[in-house]
Amino acid sequence: MKENGLVEFRWHGRGGQGAKTACLLLADAAFSSGKFVQGFPEYGPERMGAPITAYNRISDVRCSIHCNIENPDYVVVVDETLLDTVDVTRGLSQEGAVIVNTAHPPAQIRAKLRGWTGRVCTIDARRISESSLGRNFPNTPMLSAAVKISGILQEEKFKQDMEESFQHKFSAKPQVVAGNIAALVQAWEEVQVG
């Protein structure tokens, strides 16, 4: 955590996986908890499946910085294949953590992180989303894991805010609301820290 309670997240994913959506949901949840927030994607010539980056700043006071995040406290990797091509831990605080969507344990992922010595956390967001939603939508489990590992939001308030958000967003699809809440809860319980 930096000055004034500032916590910064960098999200790595591929177009269509929901990294941008998870980033914006984190901003909404933090705002609902009384925090000052920023949530924004970095766009280039993105297309479905191309690597994308998104960012969050969450602070106790208004934040006047408006640029990409070079030294995040937490990095969330929505697609494990990016570990082979992107230096996801570049600039990452040693006190922070990298959170990876994978079926592998943290010790196995550490070998792909170019000498990173900080916390490595893993969550099988694909399995969770497929069992809860019937499809691979990893963003909800990854959001839950990021909030739990960072401790940025109080658990019950976060879950309540997310349920309200899902009910609004999916008002015509109550099964999607239930599936997203189930994925959120399961990811909170299953994220591994190494």
C-alpha cells in the first residue's frame, strides 16, 4: 500500500475474457465502499484473443495521477498463457502479489515468473466459472480472488455490492446472477497462496 491508502492493480488478459469488466467491477465495488477509484483499460489494436491490460487505483483520498500503472501492488493474470510472453511481474511491489488463473499450484507457476520472489496466488477460475455459469467466464472468480488477496474491501460488503450489481446487470437472467454469486463465493474460498 502506498501513501494515502493507495492500492494499484494491473490486469493482464486477452480480449473477450472479461479483464476489463472485472477491472470496472472492482472500481464500482470500491466506490460503493467509500473509496476513490480509477478503473480503465489500455487499448491498442485489440481484437478477440489479443493481449490487453487494464488498471485500477483505489485510494482513501482523491487521486490526481492519471496514467498507466507501472509499479502495481497486485497483478491479476486472467490468462495463464500470457506468462510465456508478457513479463507480468514487471514493476510489481515485493509486498504485493501476482494472482494467476490456473489449475496449477503456486509453486509450479512461480517457475514461469522470471525470478519473482513475492507472493504467488492461483485460482482455477475456468473450472469455477464453468461449474457455476456453464461457460468459461473467468472474470468473476478472478475479481473475487483479487479482492481477497489484497484485502482492499470488507468481504461481506463486497459480496453484497456484487450481488446488487449482478441483479441490476442481469435483471432478466436470474440464473446468471446466482451463477456469478456462486463463482464469487467459491473463488474466495479456493484461492491458493504460495
